[in-house]
Amino acid sequence: MSDEKELKKQLAKLKRLASELAGEIHDVVEDTLWSEYDRLPELSKDLVAACEKAKAFQAENNL
């Protein structure tokens, strides 16, 4: 596998992890807001960190 393909694969993994966190936030909001709203600040912080990590990886590798 070429280096570029490997880098794109790693970027896709980072983006998937961020999307999973976004999905978890969505689930809390849709299904359990009043019983699990206290999870939202931590999930949001984790989501921002995951997005920043993916964007930094993308920029560092010119993808």
C-alpha cells in the first residue's frame, strides 16, 4: 500500500472516531437527554479534540 493510501486510511479512522462521538451526543440528545445530559460537556470536549486531531493530521500530511 502506498504511503498516501495509508495516510488516507489513518485520516478516515480519525474522522470515524469523531463521527462516533457525534453519534453518541446525538443519541443522548434524542433518547436520554433528561437522564444523561450531564455527559454532554465531556462528550463535547472529546468531540472537539477528535476533530482537531483529524484536522491537524490532515494538514500535516497535505491531505
